Amino acid sequence: MLVLTRKPKETLIIGEDIFLTVISVEGDKVKIGIEAPAHVSVHRLEVYEAIKRQNQESAGISPQLLAG
């Protein structure tokens, strides 16, 4: 994992078209702005995992089968 330090209003770029900007830092919370093309999905990890689980359940796929 690459770990970088940024201050509020500073930006990171991923590839050529994904920008992550630190909007603010308040206590233990960091507010991040994300600019990405429309075809790039951006989710919090817990939301992504819920979507993935729901899709697997809808398809009738057992998570145990996917775990191998």
C-alpha cells in the first residue's frame, strides 16, 4: 500500500483522470473530494461490499463457493 501525506486543499492524481483532493481534516475525520470519469464507480468500501453481496445473492451464488 502506498501511503502519502497531504494537507487540506492538496490533491493526488491516479492515472490521468482521477483526482483526490483533501477538502478538510476535523479531528479523526478526513473529507475527500473525488473527481473521476462517469464510467468509474466510486463507493465507500462497506457500500461496495454490500452491493457485491446483494448481487451474489440475486444471482444465487454462495459466498462460500467464491471463497474457494
